[in-house]
Amino acid sequence: MDIFVPFDAHDPKSRLEPPLSAAERGSFAEAMLADVIDAIEATGHAPRVLSTAPMDLSVPVLVDERPLTKAVNGLFKLTEGPVAIVMADLPLITPEAIDRLVSTDGEVVIAPGVGGGTNALIVRDRAFHVDFHGCSFRDHRTIAERAELTVATVDSYSLACDIDEPADLAEVLLHSDGRASRWLERQGIVITESDVGRVTIERTTMD
Amino acid sequence: MDIFVPFDAHDPKSRLEPPLSAAERGSFAEAMLADVIDAIEATGHAPRVLSTAPMDLSVPVLVDERPLTKAVNGLFKLTEGPVAIVMADLPLITPEAIDRLVSTDGEVVIAPGVGGGTNALIVRDRAFHVDFHGCSFRDHRTIAERAELTVATVDSYSLACDIDEPADLAEVLLHSDGRASRWLERQGIVITESDVGRVTIERTTMD
């Protein structure tokens, strides 16, 4: 199956500044994208990047300058058969999680993200369309139900854990040894514990 | 398999105040515990509550007043054979996720929690001990490796999503229709969307 990975080539991951600078956000976003592409390739499925600007990658890049929702709905018109969408900011992703996503039955299959998002999606019927604005997990279920399509969800933390906020960087360091994790280590980003509550990160070196 | 669910009967879920009062935190914690017990019973495994105080429940309650780490390590001495520990604050839990946990091979099997925690655990070798202080996911892997035990992890968002902070309540409303979710609805807790970022909650009614 073709698995499309949308990528915002302009100003990605703005909520990660600080601790990252604008240039660093770009590098980190590309490292996460590479982790996602690596995991897809390990499954034998075909990664395709849906980018807002041309990129020099080893996999095919489809350029669509429009915002995410319009670009993905446009993709549904350009393609036939089942389509998979997997977000680019999922560096915890594993080939096993992708296999579980792709092998889940349902006309629409959703892997929810932390905070109401949609982090991965299989669409097997073009009566569905996406709307990534707002609480997209809930909205996508509603859209599918109105079109009388069967909806299934995938229970995966590696797919749920998108990297949007500084505390999320701790998850990358804890659960991945891929490119994004090694990139963070090189920037001196380390996990800090608190006596109560969840771990977060701090930056031990300054450029 | 016996599945033990530790429960703090004194002052549970303190980081949920506000929006919840102390009395409400207690009721909500019991609703979450009931969801976890229901899911375990649906798998055919035997739920056992490990509580800091006596409780009137339909399942056996083992009382140990000590902090979590000491109580769980004490449990390993009281029991024989594989032991499962599942936290009480996992209202998104499903029978399928518990089945996946229990059927995962490994002398130690860990379901990580958001922020470095350990939300569920299978221990098949008593050379292991727990330490829930700090970044317990990392610490538990280290403890297992030093004892030369095999460690496996379970990739489940329903097990990863413990309910500690107000924003976590949105996950309950989004992904569960169990007792904890219905309890929140009765208190007037609703999901609020923001233009950017993750959803959170607000309280629409006051007592």
C-alpha cells in the first residue's frame, strides 16, 4: 500500500521553540520524517511524502502547497484504492505499529493522537474526507458515521505520541533510538525527572 | 492470571484539583478503578485490588498501607508465579489491551505511561523488583537488565494514557464511554478545542 506522509516544509513544529531555534526545528522535523520513512520501508509498504515544498529525498515527493486538509482531500482525488496517511512527527513509530494499522479492518481506520488529533489513517472508501482542524479524531468519526462507513481505531502509543510540545521530546529520548532521538542527544537535550508527575526535558548545552 | 490493581484510597489524584474538589477526586478515582476492574473481568483474568485502606468492592481487596513501591514488592513475596500489575487510573483500558499485555512474552513486560511512567507490568521472574519513583519506565528496564531478564514493551495508548492532569480528562471523554467518562459528563466537564494544539476541558456547571 502507498503510505503518504504529509510534511510542512515551511516553519514546522513552531511549538518546539524554545528550546529549539527555527533552524533546529527544521532539522529535527526532517529527522522525525526520516524515522517515519524508515519504519514504513521496513514494512515493505511504499512511503510517499506529501510536502508543501520540493524536498530532496530518496522517496517520491508529491508537492501540494495547500494546508493539510486540502492537500489530503486532494490526494484522495488523485489516487485510487486504499490510501494510508501517517503523520511525519511520529518518531516512536515502529514497523509493527504500521503493520497493525494497515491490517486493521474498517472502511476508515484511525490511530488517534494525544489531545484529540488523528495521527494515522487508512481510507478505503472515497465517501470519506478529512478535516484536520480542531478535534479531528472526533470529527473524523462523525464524518465517517454520516457517510455510513465502518470506523475502527488502532490502540498504539507509538502512533498516538506526536511530538508537538517540549515535554514530548522526553518521549523520543525514552522510547526511540532513531534519528530524531540521536539528533536531540547531539543538541544536549536530556530528560529531567520531577518528584511528582511526568518527566520533561532540559537543554544542557547552548549553541 | 491474577491482575493486581494498586489503589490509593487516601487523597487520590491530587493534580486533578482544580477542576475537581477533594471529594470529587475520590469519586472519580473509584469510577476509573471500576472501569479497570470491568475490563479485567471481561478478559477472564482475576482482578485483585491492592489498596492502602479497606474498600467495599465486589472483588478481593488486599490492604497494604505502605507506599506503592513497597506494597508491590511486598506482593511479589506473597505470591508465586507470574504477577500482573495494572494501574487504577487507566479508564481508556480495554479487554483487548489487557489480552495483548498478558500474551506478550518476556520475563518482564512493561506498558509505558505518558511521561516516563509504568502503567502496567507483567513480572514472570522474582529477580525483578519495582521502583515507581521518578522515571520508572527507564528504571524498570535498567533493573531488569541488571538482573539479566528479558524485557518487552506493549505499544498501547489505552494503557499509556493515565489520568493525572486536567487535560487528560479530555482523553477519557474522547476515548471511553465507561463509568469514569459518564461521571465526568455528569459533572459538566466538556472538551474544549483550541485553534492550535491539543484539546483540553472546561467545567460548564458549578456545584
